[in-house]
Amino acid sequence: MSNRPGGEMASRPLHFIWLVDCSGSMAADGKIQALNNAIREALPHMQAVADENPNAQILVRAIRFSSGASWHIETPAPVADFRWVDLQANGVTDLGKGLQLVTEQIHISRMSQRALPPVIVLLSDGQPTDDYLSGIQALLEQPWGKKAVRIAIAIGADADHNVLERFIANPEIPVLQADNPEALVRHIKWASTAVLQAASSPASQSSAAAGPGGNVPVPAPVPQGSQDNTQVVW
């Protein structure tokens, strides 16, 4: 077995999951379309991150939750081949069911032992309408759920920061507030580039980062308002 850097860890899978609120309130003021546009705009940047780190195989998929939850894009796709399909908004906010789907898929029986800590990005504009606490608890009880890099983006003034903080479960990682399309684009780009870079870097492949309860060190987000129009739309 080669001991050269990267030799043993080439193409370790890294699962990146979008967990998206598609409740009816996301249809207001163009929020769901802004989200669709922001994710699509971020894809070339994600692909560039993947190109820069051949030791990680970045696999992307997405879950939608509203009245119930379902896989929006179920098959893990290499980021180079990933194509975003626009989401539509309706129904309530069953976050707990969305978390259940995530938990099932990152169960230790489904994850490669060589995998890197997954990245889960939650986007929501409201308050859960089901038992989200059990969903968060089940996720964090899974070894890969606990090791995952969990990022949350609050869309608009009605998003429940307490819920999103419980999902993150790490005081060093703030909830990102998006009050307009520019801020949403900036936060999604940060989550899908800077965070993804950290998760796929050689440091994240060390035993320290991947140890029990270990999380990948996440870079600080760009300060609020420094690169976007600060006008409040949502």
C-alpha cells in the first residue's frame, strides 16, 4: 500500500445534501425561484472545488419537505454531472420528515467506511409543523449524522432561528440569514464552495477530523451585508 499523500484516500465519497423547505410560504415574494436560481448559479463553483481536490468524490442530491418529504434528486450524482431541477412550493413544513429521509440515507449501513463527513445544507423560511425534535435527535444519534457538517440558511424574517440552531448543534457555526435574493446567493455559494472545500480537504480526511463526534473545521462566512444589497425583501 502506498504511503504517499492521497494515495490511500483517492476518491473518497463526500455526500452533499440539499434539504429544502418547499412549504407554501416559499412561493411568496419569489423565494422559491430565488432559491432555484441560487443553487443553479452555485453549481459551477461546486464543480471547480471538486476539480481542485481529486481525492474526494463529491456526490450531490436533494430532499424537499412540505406536506411530507421526498427525494427531489435521489440518486447521488457526481457534481460534474449534477443538474438542478426547479422546485415548486406548496403545503406545510414537515421538517421532521425531511430529517428522517436524511437519517435513513446516512445510516452507517449505507455509508462507505472510506467516506468523508457529509455536508447537509438546510434552507427554510418558517417553523416546522411536525415533530422536528425527534428528527434532529435521530440524525445526531447516527455516527455520520453527528460527524456531518450541518449548515442552515434562514430565508426571510419568519424563519425560526432556534430550530435551525438545534439542527446545526454547533455554537461555532452561525445560522445564515438571507433577507433578499443577493444574500441567498451569497450564502448558498459559501455553503457549496468554502464549506465543501473544507469538507473535502486533506485536513478533513485525518483521523482527528473523522473521529467520534468530530466535525470538519468550517471557515467563517462572509460578514452579513458586505457583499450583497442589504435591502430587506423577505
